[in-house]
Amino acid sequence: MSHTPNFALPLLFSAQAQKEITHNEALVLIDALLPGVVMAQANDPSGLTPLSGQAWIVGSAPVAAWAGRASNIAVYTEGGWRFAPPVAGMRLFDRAANVVRRHDGTAWVASSAISEPTGGAMVDAEARATLGAVLTALRQMGLLPVT
């Protein structure tokens, strides 16, 4: 086995020359994936001005340096783009969309908005206030998109 099963991180081999390169490559990907945050989901890296360590979710129709890497997590490093495959159930917070995206095994799915309670013949102010507080807390934690 030359790579880890989940994120395809490179593994060291006995008697391998320049092990530090393989080790550092794995650390760069771990460092980018561990926070669980991406800048955005995009298809084209051409217009980006990334900083080392920033990550993006590659969209379904990637071009340029991301061509052929649909749904991967693209991490920018001083040595260029590195890619990690998504893992089913993985969750990443998308800063640009202010939403949590989850990989369902096939594609990245954004969490959906929940409507605030309104109307009805019977209004229970306390229940509405509690539900509103729960929705606010979930949004603040990044578990629901801000509406």
C-alpha cells in the first residue's frame, strides 16, 4: 500500500530515500484538512489568489489545474495544488457560502435552510421563541445556512 485509504496520504517505505519529502507531503494535506474548512466550492482556480494551506472543494466541471479532479479537495501549497479525495460522510464548512457541505459518497451536498415558524390559527409565543433560538444556535455553529 503506497497511500492511506481515506485521504490518499503518501506512506513511507523502509529504505526509502528522501523520506522527509513524503512525510512533509502528508503533513501539508493533514494540515489543510484537519480544520474542516474550505474557502469555497469552485470549478476554475485561474481567478483565485490562494494562500498556502487554503483549500477549496472542486466542483463538478473542473477546468485548468483542477481538470479531472471533480469533488476533490484542492489544497494550495508553495509547490502548487495538492488534491485529497472526499470521504463519504465528510463535512466541510464553506466560508464563501457560509454553509456546511457534506459528501454523500457521490457529491457535495449543502445543508438546507429551515423556515422560521409563521402564521397558523394558534400561536404559542414561547414555543416559537425556543424554536427561533435553536435555529439561531444551529446557524451560529455553521450547521445551517444563514437565511
